[in-house]
Amino acid sequence: MDWTLVWKAIVSLAGFGILLGAILAVASRRFHVETDPRVAEILEALPGSNCGACGLPGCEAAAEAVAKGEAPVNVCRAGGPDVTVAVGRIMGLEVEVGVAQVAHIHCRGGKSLSPPRAFYQGVNSCRAAHLLGGGKACPFGCLGLQDCADVCPVSAIAFDEEGIRRVNVRKCTGCGLCADVCPRDLIQMVPVTAKVFVRCKSRYTGKKATSVCRVACIGCRRCEKACPADAIRVDDGFASIDYDKCTNCGDCAAVCPTDSIQVWVERSGHPEGGEFVVPEKKRRPRREEGGREKPGAREEAPPQEDGEPS
Amino acid sequence: MNEAWRYFLLFFGASVVANILLIRFIALCPFFGVSTSLETSLGMSISVIFVMTMATSVSWIAWNYVLKPLGVGEFLYIPSFILIIASLVQFVEMVIKKTSPPLYRAMGIYLPLITTNCAVLAAATESVKPGFFTKLNIAYHYGFPEALVYTIGVAVGFSLVLILFAAMRERLEMAPIPKFFRGVPIAFITAALFSLAFMGFAGMFNL
């Protein structure tokens, strides 16, 4: 056996190792960059999904901006109050937190409720489909294609049984990216405490609205009158709830003639954390086949409706 | 054959005819990992060109002045090249971080990735042992300029295909693809067709 070759191999490889190690050791001193230790701490506290909802390129940039004081400690919309508190502690600030937000999609008109009027086969994107009007009968409803689910950094948006999009509130971090991307402006960021939702944004009113979707908001203003907290307003053909005032009483859902207002009920066993239900109607049963109201049913109307000057 | 023409053929052969990704199937993990968006593939490409050129220069020197004279190159080239390339990338990362923060922000996240990139090792190995991966048995030793041209050729070929493929994958995202083929499966199929197209260059010339 040629021992000189073995020695040569050992010496050359060890030589490389020692030489390169020495160079790296010197370089790490020479080229040392002073970094704010808080950057690493903040980065640790941030969710790290690099969703970009803060408007900065990734969590590292956000951490740097916060440490430099260029961004507020509540920079992370996705992380919610916990992250804000943690970042605030690192920066030495006491933080008062608001309520965390989640996305809500204001449409429940799926396949069976708002039947397609055309078969859309174009680019698989709501923004593209919206330009052509989409395949759906309702020109304001959820197209159920890819866009919001694609931008969601935590995969919280799935289909519901009706083929439209639904936010899984357990996963949603409230980053708001989907709200920015929806071409029909159906997604709103609502406080997690919100339980009552107007699940329609149809600008059509009355019969025109129900002709394209059975559960459309027809702009009848019954909910406006039923609301004890003055939190719901019908504007531009559809009702919308001011969650600063809403008390989650559900009175509006109880008077809604088309069931477009629904109440979210948490169910511990449910995969999405709960489901939308229509509360028991306080008035007459739902109007059958567009028939006129029956005078007898009107006596059961809630007191709010009667007390309101018309 | 004059010099300039020979260098051109070397470059063209390394970048297109024997493309590292599509003909030799080296460095497939960045090919599928980084090709999801055009922007990241551009950043990766520039970093690869930069690191590959530097790695080959240093490896060539190590081979010709240390490993070959000592007679240990034949069995030590892989560990020593890995050692050299890994240290080099670390070193370059430190220098860039200090001297040019914007460049670091653009290339920084790709540099550690490239440390373990087999294409860089392949280019370094091939430029000291030509024909090693294609099994051509060419008894020919590249001089320093030739090794450099060869490496830049390999890196440009890598970048070219990576960028083309990323552009194609961005289109695929939007295309109505059957559910089972979405994402990586369709990317593999596309890569195969791509590879077939590049096979058309095979045998264009011999060097």
C-alpha cells in the first residue's frame, strides 16, 4: 500500500479545510454586519408565512421596518393581537389591542340557488371571468374560481357544498389579501365576534334580485326596521351591518324574507368551526310562490317593526 | 478552427446542446423548486451564474495546482470541491452582506441554496474532467479560459431553461388543467416535452 498517497490525501484535504476555515473566520470578523438584535426577536414573533399583507416583502422586511421604527408594532395583520402584543413587548411598548378580524364572503348563492346562465370555460380566475360577466346568473355573486383561495397564505378558503367560496374561520388569520383580490368586492374583513352576516351584495332589488338568485337581498329594509341597535343599513340595494353597533341579536335574520341574512353558530365538532343557520322566523312563514302577505300573519310581527314610524 | 469560433462552440455546446437541466438532468430540484414564479427564477439564475463562475475558477486552480500535482485528485476531487464551493459561497455571502445590502437582498436567499446545488459541483467537475458526466471519454484538459467559458455556458443554459420553464409554469397556473395534473405533475410532463425539444440540438456538431 502506498502510504505517501494516503498522507498526501490527508494533508491536502486537511490543508484545504484549515485554510478555508481560517479565511471564513477572518472574513466573519472583517465583514461583520451590526444588526439590531430585536430584528431576530421580532422575526421570531411574527407568523413567518411571508404573506405580504403588511405591504412589505416578507416577514424579515417587516421585522426590520419595525425595529427601525418605520412600521408600527401592529404591522402584522395576519398575526392578530397576539403577535402585536409580542412585538410590542420586544419594542418596549404597551399595546392595547382591538378585536381580531376574519374574512367573510358576502354571497351564499351557489349552484342550486343562483343557476348558471352560461358555461364559463375561460381562464380559471375570477378577475378574468368578471370581465366577461362570468357564467353566473347573478352579476354580483361569488364566481367560485381560484383567486381568493390562491392568494390565501394559510389555505383558509375552500368551496362549500354549493360550489362557492367559503372562509374557514378557524384557519383565517385576517390578513385581508383575499378582500383585495376579489373582483366583485364580496369579501369584507369583519371582527371575529361578528355572528350575523348579510350574505349577499346584490344591487338588484325586489323581484329582479330574486329572479337571479333565490337567496338574494332584495333591499326590502325589514332588517333596518327590525334592528334594535340601528346597526344595519340598506344602501345601494343591499343591507350591510355596522359591526361597531351590532349586538349579534339576530333580529334582522329573523325578519329577512329571503334568508340572505344568516347567523353563524359555532359547533365544536364541525370541521369549519360552525355553520350558518337561519333563525326561527318571528313573522309569517316564507312567502310561497310570490303570493301576497296574509293579513293574519302580520300580527306576529316583532314590536320593533310596529313601533317604527314609516 | 480559429479560437473565437472554438470558444463559441464550447459555450453553445455547454449551454444548449448538452443542457445541464434538460439533457443531463442535473440540478432538477431547483428546476422544480424555484420555477414557480418568473421573479424568483430570475434571482436564482443570476445567483447561479455568479456562483458557478466563481466556484469553477477556484476549483480549477485547486485541481491544477494542488490536487493534480499531488496525484490525489482522482479520488479527492468531490470532497475538496464540495469544501471549496461551500466555503466560497459562505464567504461571498458575507462580503455581499457587508458591501452591498441591495444585492444581498436580491440574491441572499438563493446563495445558501446554491451551496448544495449539484449543478455547481457538476460544472466544476466537468471543467477539470471534461466529459465526466456525459461519459464521452474525452482525454482533454481545459485551460483556464476554456474552463471559464464552459462554466458560464453551463450556467447560462441553466438560467435560460429555468426562466423559460418558470414563464411556462406561470401560464400553466391559469390553464384549465384536469385536477389530477395540477401543480407538479403537469410541470413534470411539460419538462419532459421541453427536454424532447432540446434533444433536437443533439449531434449538431462535435467538439
